Amino acid sequence: MVVDFRKNAAPHAPITVCDSPVKVVESFRFLGSIISQDLKWELNISSITKKAQQRMYFLRQLKKFNLSKTMLVHFYRAIIESILCSSITVWYAASTAKDKGRLQRIIHSELRKKDCC
């Protein structure tokens, strides 16, 4: 991945390591976070929200089975909140208001569904 903020971006010379060309990509995953070429975090936040929404299905199923509120809270903190907070110190300050709003909607929807807090 090449990070270049010049106004007139020139094509970059191909990079080779041990006589093998290195493929240039627009984004990659490093330690669970997606880093994009423009150093914005939309892809990372989209990935996080998608994972959280997939796991919210299981929280809804547990609620249907009349699991206690304390167990629902434990499940939420262990399975969903851990995803939302993964490497948050790296990307949260640089995220846009729109992305922060998407995260807040997930958090608030879960708190309403659990009828707690």
C-alpha cells in the first residue's frame, strides 16, 4: 500500500523484494483493523458494524429464550461490545461524525432491546 497525499500523484515505481514484485493494494487488514490508502477508517468501521449486527441476531435469540437480563448484558459485553471497541483508540479520533453515528445506533439499539441500562 502506498500512502501519497500529493495533489498531483505521479505513478509510483514498482517495488520489488527478493526479485519479486510487491502488489500495491488500496487497503489491508493489520491486527484486525482495516487500513486504507487514504488513511480513513470507513472500511474498518463498516466491517465492525457488520460483525456487530451479525452477532446481534444471537442476542435477539437469547432474549426470545427468556434469558436473564444479567446474562444478556454479559453476552453483549463479551460478544458485541468487544467488537465495537477493538482498537478503538487507533481509529475513533480519526473517524467521521457519520461513522460515529453508525456505531452509536448499534449501541443504543442493543441497549433498548435488552431493556437495561
